[in-house]
Amino acid sequence: MVAVLFARSDSVYKSLSDCDVWDADRNARNWPGGCPVVAHPPCRAWGRLRHLAKPAENERELAIWAVEQVRQWGGVLEHPVGSTLWQAAGLPKPGERDDFGGWTLWISQWWFGHKADKPTWLYIVGIEPTDLPPIPFRIGEPDYVVSSSLRKSFSRPEITKAEREHTPQALAEWLYEVANRAN
């Protein structure tokens, strides 16, 4: 069993067997522990545009709590590249390790079928880099971009907010397998 924390209510994880999915209705903070996790804590208070974000009260603390769960039970936490969570929680930069044996992997969600290039950091505990499932590296350029009102790309269409938040099926399956292999 793998627990998926902070999933969308329409999450692709709900279609995977052996996933205990915790969306807003279930409230991940009620998760009792006991197995590896895939954590997708809210990132708007931690990302590049955090100065424009309007997170709910105590939303920032959810990411810190998610880091604690990954460190205790093993698994993987996903956040955008450059997330300030890394500094705040003392997470290792790519190529480094922390005292929990955790390390950070850079991926593009586009490799896993996302419509746009979505650079992502994965904080992983309980599995060595050599034991990861194969990563489907892609060369090329996606047809869409992740954008904002501050920086428009007129050469390619922009994805929607929902598309930014959804985890591609192949990435969900891969993250599940990473957590499942965590000790």
C-alpha cells in the first residue's frame, strides 16, 4: 500500500490499485501513517509566484508536514523546481543527501506525458537512485507552455490551471512505484 497525500478530488491516483488517496475531503493530516507516501502538498505559497498567491491559512505548513511524512515513512514529495520549501525544510539540492538519506531528483513532467514542460523536483527517501524505475526521458519541445499573466508566450498555447495541477497517468504510476520500492 502507498498513501497519496494532498491529491486532487479528481486525481488519477484514484484509478490505481493499492493507493490510499487523501484528497481535501479526507484531509491528509488525518492520515495515520504506516506506509510509504507520494506527497503533492500545495505549492502556491512556495513557488516562483508566491508573492501573488493567496494560500489558505496554515496552507504553507502542509508542505512541511508532508516532508516529515516522507522522512518518517519513505517515499517521494513533488514540488516545482525552485520551490522555497527546499531551503525552509533543509531539503538537499540535486546531487546532495540529507541526514534522512533523502535526495532530490530533477525531472520534467513532460517526459511523463504532461502537455507542457513542467520542471519538477522530487524529494525521495528510502530508495537509492540506482533502484528507481526507468525514467522516460524525451527530447524535443512540448506543444504547450505553463505561463502566467506576467510572462506570456505567444509562440505556443498556455495550459489551464487544472492542467497545471493534474499529474499525468504515467507520472502517477512512476511515483507510486518509487514509493512502493521505498524501505
